[in-house]
Amino acid sequence: MTVMTNLINPLAVSFLAFALCLQPQSSSAQTPAVATPTPEQIAASDGPTDSVPPTSKCPRDRRLASNLRYAILPIKGEIGDSTVTEALDVFIKGSPASRSVNALVLQFDVTGGNQPDTAALADQIIKIRKIMPVIGVFGSAQGPGAVLPVLCDYLIVLNPTADGVVMDWAPGSDLSDANIAEQIRSNLSTITARASDRRYLKAVLNGLLDPTVDLFLWKGSDGCPEAGDSAPAGVDAVQLSSGKDSATGMTGAQLITAGIALGVQGGIDQVGLALGVKTWQVQTGVGEKILQEIQTTKRKDYEKSHFALKDGFTAIKTARNLTGALIEAESIARESDPRRQQFQGSYSRSWRGRGWSYSSGGTYSWRKNCDTAIDAWTVVLNLYRQASDATAYAQKAATELAASPQAKRNPEFQSDVAALQAEVDALMTQGGMLTIKGQNAERSLQWLRANYNQPVTGQ
């Protein structure tokens, strides 16, 4: 009997409550075992449904098909790589790469991670269990990610007596913070409502909330894990709390003793024997192919996002240059107005019996000056439209990039997008001025075309 005296990280505690809300739990040691009907299980599609593994007698264990073709997905290192979550999503959606398998093996070797990323993986594991059996192969797990292996249909510990095989919910911190304890306690009603077959997890949670009680785990007579503040006589039990310290973790051997995992000597290829299936066959390259496809897509998205960012800054530069050119062009267009004093002498008039009127030469000069002014104002209007389009393009790029996955998971890229948005905001402050200049150009063009054949003196 091993006394576990390490303390638990508040973040891990918070996530444990979250994970338990999603996961069914089994019967308590303090309540007599009640025979309950085996819940309907979604069996693998290949072959008849057999009994539960010969190493287990728990009636609530998932039944398995006689022939299992499995793919392997590793969950290693720091929890947080969305590639694994997306790979599980591929299995949920039934892509061509995953249709050749009817079981999924998750290989755990977790060294840490945070609550949101772990929660995302937990959600995917629970969803995929509705599609096919999920077998967890346990190497070691620390931090909030340590709760992930127990979400699988079966947990396998390879070579359980080897050093370093341990499920550790983050030792070295304590539960003295009343707010954290209350946060978990507030979820108890939800956990209880959903706890249909794994009450030992609820008992562990209670032990975390109240570290003054003793907490034991063992395998009951029906083969199901049990938990309580004392262990029945004559059973091999794992003591997680001494009545002074909060629960922490278990070694691979303790996971097996408590009935939480099955022990296997050797590699993953030996797991089928422990599960009692007729055929246990790996589909080589399936998991690797899915991961490679996701990584390729991510790389393309990465390149696309960076090209879009570069185009956004180019649009900013273009809009600034066009705005400067527009201001200069507007000044030239105003100077070319045919009504200005310097052009009046070219509109000669003559007496034609009924009064003075413009000569053909004067009308010709007027039209020629109108043509020059029309060309100048057309340049202004085109520059206005181009500057507006460039600004709108930059605004659209900044908005789309801010919502992109790249910006959400890459702080450096997010900072670049924020810089682009700041440049856009600076341009948008000139939007009113640009609009007025565009409207002036349109009005001037309309007037010049309306009076093209009729000289007008004065401004």
C-alpha cells in the first residue's frame, strides 16, 4: 500500500472538475454494488461483438468486436498542439484515411500543458468514443493532461513495473485556496447527475476537496474500480490520501491494482491479447498520413496568412501614396477650371445683330479648356477610388487575419496583425477628407460636361 503525499495544482483541479463533468463514473465503495444492465455500446463494425476483455469482469466495460484494425495517434510532450485535436476530428468525420480502421489507439506520454488545450482534447476523445473504441496506451502523464487517459474505453499500461510510468496530477501545489475548492464543489451536482459508471472518479474528486479524509482505490469483486475512505479486508488497495494530504498520482502498477488499467508486457502489438480480441492489426501509416495531411494544410494556411499580411501592408503603402497624389492632382484640377480669370481673354465675342455672343473661336477655346479640366478632375476621381479601394482591402485583410487560427495561436503573428490594424485605423481617419474630395471631383465633372457647349464667365 503506497501513500501518495504530493499536492495538486489548482489548474489541474479545475480541469479535473471539467473533465469529470463530461465523463461517466463507476460505483462507490461505500454503497453496495448494484447489478445494472450493460449500457448499449457502439461496437466496432467488423465481426460479432465479443465479451469484455478476459482480464476484466466489470459489466460496464465496453464490448469489443472480435477483429480490431487500429491506427495510432501519439499525444506526447506539452498538451497544446492542435494537430492532434484536428486529427481526432478527422476520425470523427470519417475521412477516407480513417475508414480503414475500427479502433483508435492513443499513445500518452504527456509532460504538461494547460487547461483549455486539455479540455479540447478531452472533448474530442469523448466524441470519438461514440464512433469507435478508443484504447489509451499509457506511458506517463503530468499536469492537467493526466486526466486524459482515463477518458478512454480501456487504459493499457505497457511494462507497468518500469520506472517513470506514472499518472501525476501536478505535485507541489496545494488545495488550501478556498475559491478553488468551492469552484470544484459547485460542479458536484452536475458530476453526480452524469456519473453513471465511474464513481471512483467522484470519490477522488471528493478526496481532493477534503484532504482530511482517507482515500483508497481498489478493484471490486465485479472487476470494476471502487473507492472509499477505507478498503475492504483482503483486497489489494492503493492509498491516494493519508488523511492529511490531497490525492496526487499513481504509478502504472497502482493503476492496474485499482482496476483502472490493464497491464501488458511488451509493445502495443501485444495489447490485443489483453483485450481478448481475435485479431489485433495495426493499419500502418493511417495515423501518420492524417497528421501529415493536417500539417501540410497548416503549412499552406501559414504561408497564405503571411502573404495576406504582406499584401495588407502593401495596400497601406499604396493607399498613402495615392492619397498624396490625389491632393496634388486636386490642386492641378482646380487651377485648370475654364472659368478662372486667366482664361477669360481667350473667349472672344462679337456683335451679331441681336447682341454680343461668343465667336466660334471663343467657343472652341472654352471647349478646349473644359477638356483639360475634365481630364484633370478625372485623374482626381480615379485616385480617390483607388485610394479607397486600397484602404478597404487593407481593412478586410486586417479583419480576416485577426480572426484566423494563425493569429489565435501565434502571439508574434497576432502582434503583426495588430500593427496592420493600427495602420488601417490611421488611414480611416482620413476617410472623411477623401470622401469630400471624391464628391468635389464628381460635381466638377458633371458641371463641365453640362456646360461644355456654353462658355461661362467668372467663377
